[in-house]
Amino acid sequence: MKRVIAGIAATTVTVSVATAPVQAASADPVTALKSQFVAGEGVKFTDVATLVEFTGNTSFLKRTGSFQFGKTGIVASDVNAKRTSDDPEMPSSFPGMLARPERTIRIGTTSYYSGGAWAPSKGKTWIKHPHGMNAGFSGWYGQLVNIAEPATLKALITKGKRTGRTYAGTISFGALEKVSPWLRDAGLTGLSSGDKAAVLRFRLTLGSDQLPQRLVTVYPGSTHISAAVAEDRRVSIETHYTGWGSRVSVKAPAASEVENMGKREPSDRGGGRG
């Protein structure tokens, strides 16, 4: 009997030791994210951008999309954007940019745009843009923080104060730009010095699996929307992530439907807004 008890005890210790690293790993959000990097799998998201004012809030943009992963991270994305307001506080260019729903497919660093303000030649549906914007014109107005990037996720959980499964805090766009290819490719040009100095507030909530579930970011409207937007107005973007580990397949449009445009220099090679 003593031998049996001793054997059970030894087995219990062995199992406990063996499972400890797994439990420790699952408690780390960055490790949990990297575990999702399986070829052909990914995550879906929905985000809503809102102009926050003293007199009330106005939703002006809704996007749905997906990220496809490879072994090292995001390898492709598909983003659909739709303008939901003609608020006069928005810059005059915004309604024109998204007068029609816009879709952006990105494979590696090559983007394909359709709809919106894009006007390909007759018989073509898409415009191909090497080193293109990650989500067309909606990229600068939608969620600028991409928590599917390990370095970006790490920056948020490092800067944020943790309460349960929620991290809340502030971070500058300049700090994010250093670690986030998604932010660097949000617009046609890189961030200006003023943009880099701007600070955003964030609130990131994780699921029980330690994977991002909800992200809310808030930043000055004058910085990323328009200098004409009063200082007391803010932009708030709420993003929900679903279907971690689901099958995601993003494919480039048929070559016969694509028109090429000039090559854009990668933003990390120079340039800037303003």
C-alpha cells in the first residue's frame, strides 16, 4: 500500500511539474498571441469610429475585416469600410474618400483597393499598390492600434495598468510607430512630429484564453482627423476580435481585374505627414 501511495504521489508531482510551464505560458498574452500564428488561420474584427463631443457622440465609420496568419505573424488582411455619417466636423475630404464602401486586400506589403474614392480604368475593379496602405483611406480613420502584432500588444500591456483581464493606460503614437508596421502603413505618408507626440488612451480586455477580445482607443480629433476639429473633441475607436484560430484565406484579386499604380516608398525609409 505504501508503494502505491508513493507511486501516486510521484506521478502527481511529475504531472504538476510538467503542466506548470503550460500554465505559465497561457498567462502571458504575448505568448498566447504567438501561439495563434498558424498558417491559414487568423482572427476576425469589427471596429467603429466615433467622434466624441460635449453635445453627444457621432459614429462616422464602421469596418469589418480579418487577419490571416503565418508562422511569424500577419501575412494578409482583408478590410471592408463604410462611412456612417456626414458630420460637418469631419474634414471635407472624408466624405469623398469613402463616398462608397471601400475594400482593401493586403498580401504581404502589396495592397489592392476597390470602391471608395478609387477609380480604376474601365473593365478593372481593383487598383494594385506596392507598399500600399493597410486599409486604404479608411486606415487613417479606423483602428490605428493593431494588437495582432506581438510588439504592439507587448507595448500596451507594458504601459497599461492591469485590473483583472483589462489593461488601461496611455501611449504616444511615436512609441507605437517604432514597433508597429500597421501604424506606419496606415496612411500614404508617415507620421509628422506632431502626430508622434500625440498621446492616446487605451483599454484592452482579454478573454479567458488571454487573447485580445476588445480594444478601445481614444485620441485628440485635431491630431488624426482634422486641425479644424476643436480640441475638446476626441475620436474613440472600439474594436472587437472574434474567431481566434478560425480558418482565414485572403487571396489577391484576379489579375484581369487589377490596374497597377505607382509604387509607394515604405514609410520606414523616410517621409512624413506635414
